Amino acid sequence: MPDEEKELEGDVAVPAVPPDKSRKKTIIMVVVLVIVGLALAAGISLFVVTKMMGDIPGGASDEDGVGQRYHDPGVFVKLGDAKEGVLVNVGGPRSGKFLKASIIVEFNPGKKAVINEETNTLYPDAEIKVNDVATQFLRGTALEDFDADKQEEFKKQLKDALNMALGNGSVYDIYITSFLLQ
């Protein structure tokens, strides 16, 4: 007891926080800040990556809501005659111009009304619609729209016309393997 009295004789004793509790609070605070920082960095990274993927041509964000870059393998169907492809007059009845092209359409295999799962071919009614829309589209396209520098826009418009006739998301892409305008 005499030792305790000596400690109290001086200034008023203030209970100090034990060093163990102070150290634990600091460690907990640092751990919480690190976790919050990592979560914030992950969120920002996810946001940036999704925005960048949307900016890639044919990337994950497409106007019709169907991802072009990452999708199940499609079913490829050649338009028109299997050997010759498509042969139509273009530029109006008096232009005297003909287009002979091999156009291949990549269809979404998930569209059960369009693609027969067993044979991986178009159903007859879908085939009729596809050939009709493609022929009407090609015949109605102006001659200047067949220029090589406008090919991507041409393919996009044909894809949109086919998707409108068959249902959104039915067509993944259009491929042109030969193109002769005479």
C-alpha cells in the first residue's frame, strides 16, 4: 500500500489506455481500410473492363442486346444456290447490273423457331423468309452502296433486315466470300 500512496501523492492519476488495446484498434483500422481499398479497386476495374468490352466492334454490348464476340458457335448457312450463291439484278430494272455473291449467314442455334437442332439447318419457312429478305434487300440497295469501303455498313444493314424478319438475335453475323458486280 505504501507504494500506491506514492503514486497518488503527485499529480492526479489518469487511467491510461493499455498499449495492447491501442495496438489492436490500429491493426483493425488498417485491415478495414485495406479491405475497403481492395473492394473499391475491384469495382473500378470491373467498371472499366465492361465499358472497354462494350467499345470493341462486335463486342459484348450490341444494340440488339446479343453479344457478338462471345456467343455459342453459330450455324452457317449459304444464301441462294449451294454452288452459285445469290444472283440478282441490282440498281433498278433499267440499270442492267447484276450481282453474283456468296453470302454466308451465321445463325443463333438457340433460336428454335429458325434452326432445326437435329440437322443444324434452317426450317423451310425460315429459309423462305431469309431468301426473300436477302433478295429484296440486295435488289433495293443502291449501286453506290456496294462499294468496298461501305461493306461493313452493308453487312450490318443486311443483318438487321434478317433479324427483323426472324426475330431479334437470330443472326450473329454476315460473311461475304465472293462478290461480283457486273
